[in-house]
Amino acid sequence: MRKVVGLFAALLIALGLAQVGTVQAGAAPAKVTGTWSCTVPAGYTYISMTYVTNACGGGSAPYYNVEAPRDQLYACTVPAGYTYTQVISQYNICNPNGNGHSFYLRVPKDELYACTVPGNFTYSQVIAQTNICNPGGSGHTYYLRTPRDGLYACTVPTGFGYYSSYNQYGVCNPGGNALTYYLRKL
């Protein structure tokens, strides 16, 4: 099977239907989205991968279906500047030898439930859910908020202090008490 995949990759390369090789970091490839490549350029992600023989430097090597990151894309990695709202386990998509994770990418914005809290955001609630942010188990989902003066939040972001704090059950800690802060812009 690997020999067939290697021959298929070689055929695609010969026909000019696939991009193979290394793209230098910072270089903007003319057309990367929707192509197969031996590497994933900086700032990009991939939506599936396989292994090819004798096409990416000899021997068996990873071969990636490269995509530019965008809102509402299932991808195998979460690029900088993105969060995700769901992760699913799929067979032979992001891991050609078994199960791998695909992340539902989202551009972070105010009032979005997400699995991570990007650096420029805070959150005002966290809930425990099964099979959303952790396939096969429980994980936390955060209600993202853009920091602003007078917002009740679970964290105090850089550039903010707080007027007061409240110890609440089940808001910033789904299984117990945690402080909620009334933010004040510094």
C-alpha cells in the first residue's frame, strides 16, 4: 500500500498537481491552500496527512494536505490567532496510523464559547462538557469576553485591575467556588 501511495505522489508531482518541497518560513507560497506538501509552512495548518515513500527526502515521510487557517474549518492543528470550539477524534485523517484529533477552528470573538482562552481575551464562565473539547471525556468550555471596564470576569487580564471580587459557585469553576472579578481598566 505504501508503494502505491508513493507512486501516486510521484505521479502527482510529475503532473504538477502537487506542491512538494520546503517553503521557507516567512515566504508566501503562490498557492498552498488545497495542495499536498512535505512541510506545513508557518501560519498554515493541514486537514489530513498520509505517508509517502521516496517523495519527501527519501524513505517514508509525512505528506500534508495544507490549508490556510480560516473560521469554521476542521484542521489537525490550531494555528496562532485561532481557538477552537470542538475537537473530534477521527481515524486515519490527522494520524494515518490510527486516531487523531481534528479541531473546529474559530476566530476568537466576544461572547463565543471556546475550548481555549486566547491571550487578548478573558472569560466570564467556564462549563464542564463531555465530548466537546475533549473527545472521549470531560473538558472545559470558556465563554470568551473582550476585556473592558465594568465587566465581570474570571481572570484579570494585563492592563486591568478590579474594583471588587466575588466568591461564586459554578461560574468560574464548574465544580466549586472561584472568584469573579469586576474589572477596572488601568
